[in-house]
Amino acid sequence: MRKYLIILASVLFMFSCDESSPIGLQDDTIKLSTKELSIGAEGGTAVVTSEGKHWALDWVYTNGAPISTEDMVITTQNYETIKFEGEWFTIFKENSQKLVFTISPNKTGQQRGLSVGLMDANYGTYISLTQSAE
């Protein structure tokens, strides 16, 4: 009898898994107003809003490479990261639904890229910003 219960449990387990809803992933809970930004060489400010309220800043990449924590200032408030400050950018979580990008003028002669990751439970996404060259 025990053998049959193990076989039945195994069969039920196999059919309970569905590839269309993998474990650990969930639907978009952040719902950003945009995921791509473009700023001119003169620099400026851009704002991204969200419908979700419980997301957190996670990581920053510039030109496709992660930035070391030694190369930027990270500000926290109540154990939550609210600001990343790099050599030419500031990313500030102004409130639970507003992220502000402040970008310095680009005098490098080359296009710059910036990406920031956001997380909410098991959902992650990112925003990409491109700054044109002078």
C-alpha cells in the first residue's frame, strides 16, 4: 500500500508543475512608467514612476559593467537604499513611486550608459538610460 501512495504522490507532483509559471517568478508588481530613458549630452533630470509601492533599488551598471560600491556613494534610510551617487549620475528614490535620475553633462566624447535594477519580492526589472556624446 505504501508503495502505491508513493507512486501516486510522485505522479501528482509531476503534473502539479507547470513551465508557464516557474517557481520564484511573479508578475510585474512594480509597473514602471518607462524602462528606457535618453538624455542629451548637456545632462539633466529624468523621472520614472511606478504603480507598485514596495520595490527597492538593487544594483547599478555603467556602460554594461557593474559599479563597485567603492566607486559610488550609497545612501540608506530605515535600512533601505534610497540613493546611488556616481561620478556623473545620481539615482534617488524620492518616494515609494518615484525615481529621479540626475545626470551631469557628458564631456567624454562617447555615449554613456546607465542601468539600475529594482526588486520587489520575486520580481526584478531594470531601467536603462543612455546619454548622448557631446
